Amino acid sequence: MRTAFYLTVLLLLTSLSGVLHTQAEPPIDGATVEITEDETWNESASMSGELFVTNGSTLTITDVLTVATGNVINIESGSTLTVSGSILGDEVDSGLSVLNSTQLQLNFGDLAETGQLRFDFDHTIPETAMFNLTIGDQTVDAAGHDHIFIDVSLNGTDLLADFDIYYVFPVQILSIQTLHSGSGNFPTLSAHEINHTNGSLVWNSASFTLNVQGTLILNNASLYGADVQCMGMCMIEQSELVGSAPIHVGDATTILVNSSSIIGSRTDEDIIVHDLGQITYTNNQGTGGTTDQWIRLLSERRIQTNSPNITVHQTGIGYGDSVRDDFTDSTGMVDIGGSEWKRIVEWVDSNGQYHSENGELTLTLSSGWGDFATTVPAPQIPQAVINIPLPYIEIVSIDAEDTTAEVDKKIGAMVSVRNTGTASATVNIWCYVDGNLTDTTSLTTSLAPGEEKELPVSWWANTDGSQVLNCKALIPDKLQSIAQNITNIEGGFSQEVGWYIGEETEDQPFIVYGLLALIIIGGSALFSLRASTKDNSYGDVKEYSRTNENTTKDAHVDANASNDYEDTIESDED
């Protein structure tokens, strides 16, 4: 009996909860409305405020919902908005961008026999420009005007409008209005309602925002003037989106578009897939003209390498197939996505043709050890790691031929060195004692990856005592910042060698002194001999030295003087 009573109460409470639940209405007067349970809006309605679909609920719209300018519809994570009717922005801000090859196809029905069409442009066309509009046999020059009138037939005849343009800036047609004297109405076409070929429908601003963090399902639906932010799952099937592009597809989210039309974009693309977002795009019609159907845009293109000062040669980068040379910074980083065009790595153009960047990077580190380089395809992700091959030169050991050596005499040693890196290198090896450069024979060697060599070296010391030889690879300036990655910077060490000063022998000074004496005596004798025995001959006449000539002259003078004296004595005696 008690069980039956409890069951009755439970049924009553369940029924009462169903009665108490009131279906939510679209927000008005700037209010905020939350949808927390599954609901269906199957009547035409308007909203002015902010709408949240939350708590895992599903809101289904099967009729027309008109959204005031600046409103936001939020679909939170785990919740769903399903539309098989229409969501229309309250205001339309579109323009049809026309080119020299654009043609408009117009027919306003049978309004009057003749009349005029007024074309409104988005700006005044300069008088220096050439901008002619021709319909039938009528041509009007639009230079110097922001609108023009042209005479046409309005009796149901098809009208073809052609352009002859020589003007660098794009011109948008905002609307075409009929003027006539008949009794009918005066139809006006907004830009998105104009049939055309080779034009491009541009929406200058969105009317409202559709923020999708959960799931959006458009099935045989219409969406006008929306700013669609697809950060969850978006499925668009056999639907029409007008003035609701570009659709932004977030990183790691998904969009599926099939048999639908996306007409009118505020940018140069209908769908922008960011970073690693996923897109399936089949059998659709895009805005056309200069507007791509979809692109993949990376938020950045930063590449981490294993060294500063690497030259990065870039070719075929991004939408513009650009070429550039750059260097890695002090952390080994380089940014190859300096502009939006360089960050577009995939796209489907307005004709439905798929394209993918064919970029290539050549990274080169030039140093005294050689050039280390690699060439790879440019990564099509926001952040990537590319390492160039580098050597790793290891001084394994130093084996001296003895444990003692005499000062100022050499001792031999074998230096074992190997390359355990991935690139060849030519290195100089310098040797030290207690951190100071010491006297050794020079060591230069080339090592391929995996190669090991034994290098002979001669070592001299000019002081006595115990010493240890320490040999290291000489690191070029370009490689100093990555020294620990390319060599064992402490080098290799020999065993301890005791250096001593050699003793002099007892007879060593006498030998030296004897040699000096012999040199002095021999030099003196040679000098004396040359001075005393110089005897030069000239024919048969003997040459006398200046000393002999003077002696002869003096003797001759003395003889004459003696004769004069004797003659004087003889005169006195007489």
C-alpha cells in the first residue's frame, strides 16, 4: 500500500514538472535568454538581445528568426543548434564588386515600356578614372559620380549590363533601383540579389554573431548576415549562406560543407580554416570572382633550430610563392610567416581548384669547421623543429710515450679523437697545460661521421715538475654558443709526466773552452799571415811597398848630402 502511494506521488511530481516547464522565448529589448532544455521554435519570431544554448540542450529552429544588429547567439560546448528554417540579420551591408569583365543579368518584369535604372556605388569614382556602363545601345560615364542613371526597357526584357573600366581601386554596386512612369511598383535590388558573372559579392559588416562552441547543424537552412565563429562542430548540408562569410574554423575543430552555397564575404575567402582545423568541402558554390572558397591560415610559422646564426633560404612560401633569406636569432628561432600571405598554406580558389604551398627551406651554418646544411619542405604547421646535421668532436684520450721527460726536449704522445655526430668536420686541436697554451706540433684533422683517428703529437716543456697535457678542439666563433653540442669542451687528458732538468758532464766545459781557444788562435794567425805576406806582381817589374819606396828615397837624399859636404871641405883646403 505504501509502495503504491509513493508511486502515485512520483507520477504526480513528474506530471507537475512537465506542466511547470515553460518554453523559452527569443530575447527582446536587449535581454539575455538561456536555453537549458531541448526546445523547438517553429514560428516566425524576432530577437533583440543575447541567446545562450547551454546545459547540453538542443534548440531547433524550423521557421524564420530575425536577429537585430549586433546580437549574439551562443552555442556552448555540449549543446546544439539545429536550423532547417532561416536566421536573418536585420540589416544588410553588402556590395557587388565589379571588374572590367563583369556582366549583370537583370530582369524586373513588366513594369513599363521604358524607364531608368539608378546604380548606387560605394564611393565617388574619380574624374580621372574610366568607368563606363553599357546596357543595350546606352552607355553612361560614371567618372566623377557616386550614382548614375541609364535609360532601359522595363517591359520584361532581359537586360545585360557590361562595364569598361580602367581604375585601380575596386568599385562596389550597393543597389539598383527602377524608376518609371507606370503604375507598378519600383523594385530595388540589393547587392546580394543581383545576378552576375565575374563579379564578387562583398559584405562590409556582419549583422549578428553566431558563436559556436558546441555543434551547429544547418540542413536546408538559410543564414543571412552572420559572423560565424565555428569553434566546435559545424555541419552545413544543402543550405544557403548569404553575407555570412568568412566562416572561421578554429584550430582542432571541424566543418563539413556539402551541396551548399556561400555567397558574399567580408574578406577574400568564404571559409578560413585556422591552423590544424579540419574541413570537408564537397560540391559547393562559393562567392566567386576574387574570393577563394576556402583557405588554411596559420596563426604563426615559427621554426626552432639547433643553432643561432643559421642562414634560412626560403622559396615558394605561402599564397604569394615568396622568396626570402633570413637568419636564426640568438635562441635558434626563425619566423617565416611575417605576413598573412606567407601563412596561407592551402586554398581552394574561386574556380574550385585546390592548391597547396610548395615551399622549401635550406638551412646553412657556415663555420671554420665547414658548412653544415639541410634542405626540407617548409612545415605547414604553426610551430616546427628543424635541426641541421652537426659534428660532435670528442677528444677521447691522450697517451704519452713516457712518464718522464727532459726539459727543452720533446716527448711523443698519441691523441685519440673521434666524430660521433652526423656531419663531417675539419678541426684544429690545441693543447694546454694548466689552462695555458703549451708547445706542441700542430694538430689538424678531418673526420667523417663515425670516424676515429690516432694523431701523433710532440710536446715540449720549458719548466720542470709534474704536468698533464690537455688537448681540446678549437671552437670557431660561429659555434661558441653551441659548443657543448659539438664537442666535449673539457677535452682529453694525458697521464702525468714528470719533467726534469738534465745534468752537465765534467769535461763539457773544457771542450767548449778548447774550441773557443782554437777559434781565436786560428783567426789571429790568419790575420797576421795576410798582413805580412802580401806580394803583388805586375809584369816583370817588382812592385815595392810604400815603406820600401820611402826608405830608398831617404838613402838617396843622405848620399847627396854627404857628397855636398865633401865638396865643401875640398874647397876650404884649396
